[in-house]
Amino acid sequence: MTACALTRLTLTDFRSYATAELALDGRPVWLAGPNGAGKTNLLEAVSFLIPGRGLRGSSLAEVGRRLPGEATGRAWAVAVTVRSSEGETRLGTGVETAGAVRRAVRVEGETVAPGRLSEHTRQVWLTPAQDRLFLEGAADRRRFFDRLVFAAEPLHAAHVQAYEKALRERMRLLTDGPPDPAWLDALETRLAEAGALMATARARTLAALTAEIATRGERPFPQARLSLTGAWEQMAADGAHLTDIEAQLGKALAGARDRDAAAGRALTGPHRGDLSVIHVEKDRAAAECSTGEQKALILNLVLAQAARLARSPDAPAPILLLDEVAAHLDARRRAALFDEIEALGLQAFLTGTDEMLFEGLAGRSQGFRVDGAGLTGMG
């Protein structure tokens, strides 16, 4: 494992913070305070240290601080020092002008592409928005699973983005016209290329997670049996070659033009699949389990991904962001969560309204009180 921990976090005009700074020592970090105090804002700031829109999926304008009466968020910045086995590296991201549509990223003061952030930090997170993962539509489960894939394979996000862009352009052409065959051919080629890469990456992550979960039988979290229902992911799981998936997907898209135009949406492709999760002990779909069991299943998936990534020798160990997770666990599972974070040697950021939730981390973590007065270290 390549160690990775934040040793300093600085916010400027980010969400509720005009300025904020945390000095960290690499141990797990808990943040306690009332709802609305800004705990999740700190986690979201950390989540912008990888490519993408952060753990809330927010636009750049949304995260800039706004005073009453201000229509546009201010320019904002998040800066950190990352400690690894190779030394310390300064990272920064933000927007330099209010309303900017692209964010700047700097590594040691040098402007770089956002994708370069993945060379220095990886993250896995769990938020209250994911509590209803098994009760919402398939799109939410795909996004959740793609986030797990992305943590292991950073290029996956670019493939998803390329696929979704080509998919939108193809549907506009089919529904608004004119449906130029040459342009449709080009778009479907791009869709097939990106879609095949997506399907194979998902299948790899599924296989790796299944193997990891199988080793977690003694932990007080329910085991999950995972599968991907998409035809293209199933092809990949069955061992089909990337080029074969690409060829068949391209052929399927070309043959579905009239049907897709009539439906107003593409009816085949990796954007149609779903993640199936079965509670192993009960042999029951996660959606049929209790709320507590569903949350424990999701947490076990996140921990399994973090554990396997922590063993990767050529990439930074993941940072865990667990928003309001501890409050939903009983004392036994909460203690097991804390022990596992420590055993994996990972830096984790946890939030909760009650400091007592984190008593089990005493002496092996840093704690901060978050309230209207700001951030107060708790020893």
C-alpha cells in the first residue's frame, strides 16, 4: 500500500466557510456538531480533491459561498497537503472567478488537468443520500457502483462521461433530426468503444468485490451477493473480449435506431443495467431487508472496496468519507467499523451530531467540534 493522508486542509469561500483550516496528523478524523453546522461541507471539500463533482454532485457555482442577496457563489478554493511514502505534496482546486464553469487544479503550484488528482488521492464515500440506494431507481445504483469502479480505475469516469455525451447527441439526432446515417455511425462507434470499456471495468470491479466480500465472513456486517444485470456487463463477466463487446454493442445500437427514436430513449447499452444485491444469510434482496440491514450492506460494500484498494501497491491508499454513518450503527458494528479503519491504516473522515458516537476512537483519532463558533479541536 502507498500511504496517503491529508496533513493540512484549508478552505476559502467554500459553502458556509469564509475560511477554515485543519491541521491533521493522518489518523481518522471525526467531526461532531448540530445539523447545519457545516460538517458535511468539510467532507465535500475533501471530495473535490479527485476529479468530478464531489460527494453531493454539485456544480462549481453551488459550492461557492454566498451571502444573503448574492445570486452567484463566490470564487472558492480547497487546498491540502498530502503525505505519502514519497513525501508531501501540495494540491489545490477551485474556481478563480465567480460563475466559472471550469475549475483550476494545481499540484505543487503547477496548473494541471483535473485527472492528475487521481495520482495523489483516491476516495470512497458513503452519504445519507445513499441510504435509499436499494429503494430508488437503477440509475442511482449505477452511479453508486460506478463510483466504486472509479476509485479503482480512474479512467472509468472519462469513459462514462464520453458515453453519456455521445448518447445524448445520438438521441438528439434521432428525435430532432435529420438522422444523418454517417453521423449516427460515428456516434455509435464512440458509444460502442466507451460502452465496452465501461462494461469490462464494471465486471472487473464486481469480481474483485465478490472475492473481497467472501473474506469478510467474521465481521459483524452482512455479506452481500452481487451481480450486474446488464447484458454487456454479463458478456464481460463471461469472458468476452473487449473488441467483441464493442462490435456487438455497435451492431445493437445501429439496429435499434427506429425503436429508440420512437421510444425517445436508447433501450440498449450499459446505461440500462442495474446492480443486484442479495443479503446472503437471509437469501433476500436488499430492497426487502430492514433499513438497518440495508445500511450495513452498503457499508460493507464500501469497506470491502476500501480494503482491496488499500492493498494496491502502485496507487495511493483511499481516503474514507463517512457522513452520518456511525449514528445508524449499533455499538457492536460501530466498534467494528472503527477497528477496521485502524487495521487498514486508512485516514477516514466521519461526521455525527453527538461526540459520544466516537468514544470508541478515543486515543486513535482526531476530533473536532463544528458549530457556529467554527472548528474546535477536541484532543
